[in-house]
Amino acid sequence: MAKKASIPMVHGPLLHSSGEIVYVDLENSINGIKGVVGGYAERVVLRDGADLFFNDDRRLGLPPNLVGRAFANLYSERPFNRDIVGSVLILGRGTVDGDSADAPEWIESVALSNDGKAAVREQINRIRDDRSGHGTTSNI
């Protein structure tokens, strides 16, 4: 009987639209990512070797994820100004074969440190102000 190859796993934070952050282990594949975000996975390239994934199918009526949007605004390599819905997964940059890696340590530092949380909260307030028409418009 042939021995089954073990499926490689990766580890990273899952940012729920409620603001809760949990760490998950998942299969290191596009199907693993799709399973965690609940469908088609849109990728945002973050700085310093990280990628942010979210469900890009807005037709599902998923709730907005302001924490995920704040991460994208603050840490993406390119200007990011789109809504993010549903759960958001952050992993390390993958290989040319499409695999991902565990989330870089700086992600955990940002997610758990008081300074990181304060920066995300400030960004969320800016997003809310921009949506309500109060405050200044900025390219973040």
C-alpha cells in the first residue's frame, strides 16, 4: 500500500469582521485559503513578505471587515482603497509554485502590540470618516 504524502500546512492570523483575531493552521494550497476565506480568494501584497487574502465575492452579502481593510491600507505595497468583506487571512509570501508560508513575525507583533492595535484603530476611524463624508480624504 502506497504511503500518502502529508499535506504541508501553514499558520497565520484570521481577522474576522467582528474584529476578533485568531490564529489558524490550514492546508498550504489555494483550496486551503479558499476554505478559510469562504470562496474566491483575492490577494493583496503586503510589505516585508506577507500576503493578505479575502473573499472577493461581494454578492454573498458578507459584512465589511474594517480590520482587514486597515491592514491593507497600512501595509500594502501599493495604494489600496477598496472595501474588504468577510474574514481576512494573512500568510507569508509564497514560492514561485504558488505555496504560501507561515505569517511573518512582524504581522503578529502588529496584531498583538498596543502600538499596532492603535495604528489599526486610527486607520479604521479614517475609513469610517471617509465613508461618512466627515474628515479629509486621503490617499492611504
